[in-house]
Amino acid sequence: MIKTLQKGTRNVLCLAILATLAGCAEHQAVTQSDTLASPAAVPQTTVQEPTEAKDLLLRMANYLAKAQKFTVAMTDNYDTFQASGQKIEFGEKRNITVSRPNGLRVDLEESNGEKHVFLYDGKDMTVFNPSQNVYAQAAKAGGIDEAVVYLLKDLHMRLPLAALLLSRFPAEIESRTQTLDYVEKTTIHGVPTHHLAGRTETVDYQVWIPEGTQPLPLRIVLTYKNAEGQPQFSAQFSDWNLSPTVSASEFSFTPPAGSRKIAFAAQVTNIAPTAIATPEAIGGKQ
Amino acid sequence: MNIKLNSIVTAMAASFVILAISADDATARGFGGGGGGGGGYSRGGAAASGSFSSGVGRTAPSASTASSRSQAAQTASTNRSATAQTASTNRAATQQGMQSTSTANQAQRQDSSAENQQQRQATSSQNQGQRQNYSNQNVQTRQQTAQQYHGSYPPPAGYYPPPPAGYYNNNSWDDGEVAAVAVGSAAIGAVAGYAAGQSNTSQSQSTAPATTVVYTAPPPASGGLPCNPNTSVVKGVTYYQCGTNWYTQAYGNGGVVYMPVPAPY
């Protein structure tokens, strides 16, 4: 009887110990999971994640479009094809500051060390090359959306992933996307993300969007499927900050001492030799 | 003993490092390098734009495309016509010759006929070759122009609903290909005709955008220009003169470039 009781007690104790160990293990697992989810400051609150690829994409696009201010670092690489047929990859880094509706600043450093600064303050857009101390400037009222489109479409300048900066980005990406698929759930630097793949008429794209309440893109890859060799452009985003401290002076341009104003290349044809000298003729200011 | 062994190992490792560096240098310097044929590597191309759309592969013709095609077609047509006339003349001449030598024997006639046939075949082959060349040139011209096409294009039909009405209801505002500007050398821009429209917003202040075709400069003699230029400043704008050509600096999508301009005075 005693033996039986002792045996029963022993069993109960063993079970209790096992249960405690299991509980510890479970607690440890939860803690580890929390740790995995936390590096990108993704909030810990439970959210209802969309399950459809289109919903995930548009949630990201709407979240970005509605962000009134943000800063982000973007590192990108892209393929180029040389006359010899050789494929060469270049890279660059950008620090982007957005303050809707009128403030946009992009500090660019190319892989060869060359730097450029793009500024827009709601009235003028300026591109400045510090190493040559030259800048081009054009007037454009209306806000970031108008300025970005004007910069690319009319001035033929370059601003990769410019669509992400627009307040109408959701409409842009939706209208261009012909097909969209959910590839997989994966992790980037420990952050659980949704990997989506979309196709437009001319570009195939992939985007990685983190789980959680801040669905800001972590990585985007574009494939130019109609171009020779199907070159790719890939960008990695880091240091998203949706509540940065920015001042108006960050977006306005004050020509440094000794700097020289030049025209945008797309405007040179429009400028008669006698008119090119007038800064106002190309919408700028001295 | 150990110290000696360590010294030997260290020396061998250092030798390997030096050899590896030398090999890298040899690779970099000894095999020609320079993808751009002496002008450095180009940073341009479709992927450099980083855009969600691309003008590459679009088929909508621009006025300049049509003009180019028309000119090329006219040239091809003219050449084909001229060649055909030559062939006809040759045949007529041969026929006259045959008539004037009516006393010649059949063998001679057969030889002559065979020669004529060979000539006609040769001329025909030449014509075909020329037509093929011109056809290839036309295709190349069309492809090149299509790659430079920056204009608007109807949005793709997809299962997504059309975008909300906005003043920018097109998907090609960011599809410009980045011009090929060689790394390590400045570029000289040439300006070509541009048929694609500017942004279709009433708020746009732009007047007449132009396609900028930037090509790799000849080996730079002075800061990317093809000579050591005379520099003039006219009304605040710096001009660079190389012979009868004038250039000014401008900001393009590949950076600061030199572009040809009319003489400022």
C-alpha cells in the first residue's frame, strides 16, 4: 500500500516535473518567437493578417501612401549590359526623406562614390552634384506627386522606385499589375515576411512585406522581361522611420559658394543660345 | 624549430597573398578590361531606371520612328529600283549583243546564254542580299528607336479594375530607359527628335521635352570633351568650344554631361 502510494506520489511528481519542464519549454518558445519578430520594431500586438496577395500588396501600398512623413535607407543594385555583351552590376545607396505633401529629399551615393542630391520644396526641384559643384533646377508646383512625374516624364531624370513615393501609389501598382501571386512566407534578417510576385505588361516584380502592423517593403526586385538579358533591379530597404524630425530647410536648396547652375539635359534643346543664359527661362532661380 | 616552422609558414602565406593580389591585378589589367570598348563601363540600361514599367518592348511608333522607317524604306526602295534598272540594262545590252552576233554558232549562244543566266542570278543574289541588309537595318532602326521610346501607351488590360480617375491616367510616365553614360569618362550628349508627349497635366510647365541620346565620348582629351576646349561664358552660361562645335554642361539621368549646342554668338 505504502509502496503503491509512494509509487503514485513518484508518478505525480514526475508528471509535475515534466509538466513544469514542458511549460518552461513552451514559455521559452514564445519568448524566442517574440525575439524573432522584434528586430524591425514590428509591433507585438496581434493583427489580422490579410491572406490574399492582392490585399497584402494594397495594404502595404496604402500604408506607405498614407504616411505623412518618413525616412528610409534604400540600397539597390542593377544589371547593365555592355556593348561587349557582358553583364555588369552597379549599386548605389539612397537616403530618402518624405514630408507630404511638398517635401522630398533624396541623397544618393553611387557605387563609384559620385554623389547627387535631389530636393523638392513644393515650388522648385533641384538636382545638385557636389563634386562638380553644379546644379539644375526647375520650377514645379503641386506637390510630390506632380514633381516626381515631371522629373521622370518630362525631364527624363532617374529616380528608381519613384512610384513608392506617390500618394497614389496604391492606384499605380494596382492598375499596372496584371497578375499577382503569393510565393511564400519567409524571413528576411529574422523578420517574417510575405513574398509576393506580380507581373505588369513590361516588368515582373517581387516584393517582400513584413508581417505585422507596419507593412513596409523590405525588399523589391524588378525584372525587365522584354529587355535583352532580362536585367534586374533589386532594392533593400532599412531604417524605416515614420515619425522623423524634419525641417523645411532640408528640402530647399541654397546654392553653395561657387556653384554653377546648368540646365537639365532634356531642356537644352528648348533653349535658344540667347535664352539659355536666363535662369528664369528654364524655370529656375539663381 | 617551431619558430622556424612558423616563419616558413608565415612567409609562404605572405607569398600566396602577394601572388593572389598580383593575379588579381593581372586579371584586372592584363585581359583588356573595359566593357565599353575603351570608354569604361556603361551604367545605363533598362534596369537602371528601377521603374515598374519599361519602354523596352513597347510597339507604339513615334513620329520619329515612322520617319526613320520611312527614310530607310525609301532608301531601300531606291536601291532596289536602281539595282533592278542595272539588271535590266545588262540584260538588254546582252540581248542586243546576241542579236548582233547572229552568225555565231549555237555553242557560243549557249555560252552567252549561260553567262547571262549567271549574271542575272548573281545580280538577283546581290539584290536579295541588299534587300536583306536593308531589311535588317530597318529592323535595327525600329528596335533602337523603340528602345528610346519614352511616350505614353495605353494601359495594359488586366483583371484589375481600372485605376481611379486622376489627371495622370497612364502607366508609362516612369518607363524611360537610362541613357548609357560610360563610367570613368564624361559623356557628350546628342539631341534627337522627340515625338512622345510630355506629361499630360495642365499643371505641367514643360514646353517641349526631348529625347536625349547620350553616347560614350571619344577618349577624353579634357574632362570628357573631345578636345582641350576654349571656354566662354555668355550671359552666365559656360560654353565649351571644340573646333566649330560648341557644348554646354547639362544634368541628365546619368549625371552631368556635355551636350552640343548652337554657337552662343
